[in-house]
Amino acid sequence: MADQKKLAIIATKGTLDWAYPPFILASTAAALGYDVEIFFTFYGLQLLKKKLKLQVTSLGNPGMPMPMPMPVLLQALPGMQAMMTTMMKAKMKSKGVAGLEELRELCQEAEVRFVACQMTVDLFDMNPNDFIEGVEFGGAAMMFEFAGDADMSLFI
């Protein structure tokens, strides 16, 4: 459709907390009738793996709400990242937030295009067989072809 709005998203982060925004925004836009493409590059490629092993860390994220004040030095201790990840997953579950696998599937059902950055796949010696079905591979030129005509472009 010539009058269909387009949303281009560049996903660059591979942590649990940064995995939600691209999928939530893409699925919402698709439900509103947008043509949506997510270009996954660098650590964002982790979001395309069949087996998600994403974690969250409070280090470098001073805006992360903590159940109790905790000095940065304590946050760097071994096991803290696993604890933060467990806490975040429990919080999301208790609030009824959909899981990442579910959000990815929702995006694919809504025909959101997932494009993996071929240069980054090659750079990190990633195996495309580790990615979910339906992923396209392309470079920055492919992303610009879509984003150049997009009504909105988001870098996440």
C-alpha cells in the first residue's frame, strides 16, 4: 500500500531489558497497520537466536529501579547479574508482561521483517542456523533502503 506508514527500528542491544522495546514497538506498530522492519546489528543479533540466554545488569544503568539501595561495587560481585536477571524476570511475570519468545512470534505473525546484519554475523563468526526461522540477511544498504522511506526510524 502506497499510503501505509513505515517504521524502521535498529536493534543494537543484547540484554534482557533492551530486548523488549524493539519487539513491543514493532508489534504495536504492526497492529496499527504500519509496515515494520527491525534491523538487528552487533549485540542486537542475540535477540534472533533460537535459544535466548539474555541477562540484565544494573551496572552502567543508574536508572534501573532497585528493591534496596546498593553500591555499585556490590553490583559488580559475582552472581549479581544472575540475581538481577532472576529478579527482572519475576517482576515481568508478576505484572503479566509477555515473554520475549511470545513477542517475537507476535511480530512475525504480524509480518514484521527481521533483518540480521550480515557484516556483524560474519564479524562475530555467528552461525545463521542458530537464528529463528524467517530472518533475512542484509547490510546497511538494505536497512537504508527501507528506513529512507520510513515515517519513523528508531535506534534502540
